[in-house]
Amino acid sequence: MINLYEVSETNKMIGEENLDVRTITMGISLLDCIDSNLDKLCQNIENKIISKAGRLVEVGDEIGAEYGIPIVNKRISITPIAMVGSAACKSPADYVKIGLTLDNVAKKLGVNFIGGFSAVVSKGMTSSDKLLIESIPETLAKTQFVCSSVNVGSTRTGINMDAVKLLGEKVKEAAYLTRENDSMACAKLVVLCNAPDDNPFMAGAFHGITEADAVINVGVSGPGVVAAALKNCRGKDFEELCETVKKTAFKITRVGQLVAKEASKKLDIPFGIIDLSLAPTPAVGDSVAQILEEIGLEKVGAPGTTAALALLNDQVKKGGVMASSYVGGLSGAFIPVSEDQGMIDAVVAGALNIEKLEAMTCVCSVGLDMIAIPGDVSATTVSGIIADEAAIGMV
């Protein structure tokens, strides 16, 4: 039974500690849209997405107002477009046209992003996969809401090094095409290894072929809530620290499950998963780095950082699994340097560098995330960085 203390505690999490539902993401299968005529394919895609997600933004706003829970993003993920466009697309320009269709649909619906301009090439590339990858820089440069991802490896198949080489070139090209806009195109592209089919977070979200026709996936985030809880553990032993993280993750997950079930009921779309990833923002008090420093680090990047991050990930997952039977997606701490004020401070102080970041990615769900590298870095160097991260994800 809910008591007044729990209500007050939840209000404090939302009002003072930046607890939010980071995203309601509707996954939509486009396999029944496939057509050999490009214009017909684009029309099928638009019709299918609008028929399923026409009320997504409205319902998200309703739930947020009804329960007083901030729902930051309403997003859509779709079947990897390299599969959907294979019969109709004969050139990269054809895939760009599909990308523009997706962007227009996103504008009509008012969603924040649409993910799934993607290819899964962990073992090899079809001609369609290669055409889509070739089209990524132009597509992301010409669209506002489209996100792209390419899965280049898996534990079972290894790493597709031909795709890694090509993507190093495409990352550079995407950055160059949007050089007057902070090179934003490459910030909407993710290269993955062992990509999950049900990830609700952008830019890596796509609706895998193992999924139902449509599902509701929710990403919930509360680094500030965890950091605030750990302040009460200063000077305590590791057992109490771990229990505190687990209990806090449990509470955060229950909020996400409430939102997911309400969205599922109102939209008449099955509930898929809750992703427990702790996703920071630049807001003060909403930092994964702050959590690691509360655990005991002098500064993120100091000796012990990787161990602290491993502990955090482990306890968050254990707490989430206790709270819900539908945990999925990435479900781990995100460490995006340019989106976490504590990480930014650590870089400025000289405590955190790319080598230490790479070590940290060994124990969390994401790789190198939202870091800036010099524009004159060669494409082969970018490919090498991708290969290193894919190797960590593969093993």
C-alpha cells in the first residue's frame, strides 16, 4: 500500500533530483511496407507510421500531466531501413529519399526523433546495406529528426572490418557536410556491436525483426536520484552502498513501468521493455560522474573509476530486475562526455582522457559516446577507434 512518505519521496525525486522518463519510444515494424516501387514504398512507410504513432505525443503529454512525471521525449524506432528498402533502392539517392520521408513524418507527428535508418551487417554487407551506408552522411545532413545506426559485429559472428573501414569514412563525411552546424550529422549516427532489438534510446534505436508489429518501450533515467541517495552512505561500507543503489534503481524502474503500462493501454500497443540506463544531462545534479565521485573517487578518471562504474552498473541492473520482469534495451550507465557536467569537469581538470574512457566502456553498455575529436583526424583513425570499441563489445 502506498503511504504519504513514498508520495513525498517520489515528488522530491522529480522536483529536486531530476528524475524523469527520458523517452517513450514506439517500435514499429515496416516489413509489410516493402514494395519495389520507391514512391509506393515511401507512401506505405508514411501511412504505417502515422496509423500506429498518430497519438504518441498526445498520450505522452497526457500521462505526464496526469501523474506529474516529466516525459522528456516521444520517439519512434522502425525496422532497419536497409531491409525495408532493398527491393526499391538502386542508389544512395533512393535511400536519401526514404530518409526525407521519415523526417517529414516525424515533423507531422511532433516526435523528437525517429531511429532506424539502419543496417545490420555484423557478418557481411548486401548491396542494399552498402547503399544505405553510403547514403548516411547526406541523409543526416538533410534531415532534422532522423537517426542512423549500423551494427558491425556480434559475439557470434565477430566484426565486419569492411563495414568498419567504410563507416570511418562516413563519420568523417557526415561531420564535414554539417561543419557549419557543429557537425551534428555524425552525432546522429551510432556504430554498434551486439545491438539489442529493443533499445529505446537514440541514436541507436531500431525495431528489430524479432519484435512484434508495434511495441511501447520506455527509457527511464535518474542519475541525480542515485547521487542524492548515495550522499547518505558517506562513510558506510560497500554492502550498504550497493543496497542503496539497488533500492533506488527499484524505485526508478517502478516509475518507468507505470508510465509504460499507461501508454500501452491508451495506445492499444503491447508493452515491450523498460531500459534502466542512467542517462545524464548537462543539468547540475544529473550526472553519472557525480555518482562515481559519491562512491569515493576524487575525480572521474582517477584509479578506481572503472571499478566504481562496474559496481554501479551491476547494482542498477539488479535493482531493476527486482522491480520489473520487462527489463531490456541497454540498461546500464551512459558516459557521454559532452552531456555530463561532471565528465566535462574531469576532462578540463586533466583527469579523464580517451584512453581511460575506453577502459570504462569495458564495463558499461555503451562505448565512446558524445566526444569531440579534431576534424583533421584521418578516416582510418576513426575506423580504428570503432574497431577497438567493437572488439570490447564482441568479447
